[in-house]
Amino acid sequence: MTRFLLIVPFLLCASGASAQQQPGHDACARDVTRFCRAVMNNGDQAVLACLKQNRTRLSKGCDKVLTDHGQ
């Protein structure tokens, strides 16, 4: 789970303040744990690909974060 703390900012390509990054983390943390635990140590792109593969199963908040960031 601590690895995920580093993943979301990279996935979202956030260059703003960390306060802007936190909502994305909160929105997707549960989904990553639930659907992508097996690939968490395989790098950011693997987690992003996993989230995309599970798009229909993601929470509305996480889906919105991905959509808002062009994913």
C-alpha cells in the first residue's frame, strides 16, 4: 500500500501542490488494493493498465480521476 502512495501522483501527471494529489489517491486507493494488488510492485504503468482493465468495476470517484486526467 505504501508503494501506491508514490504511484498515483505519477499516474495523474500532477505537477500541482500535494493537496491536489491527495483526492486522486483517496479516490483510487481502495480500487488499486482491490483489483490491482498483484501488480502494485510492477511499476506505475502496470497499475494504470490494471485500473484501465478493470474500468467497469472501479468506483465512480476513481473512474472520474482517471477520466479527468485523460486516461
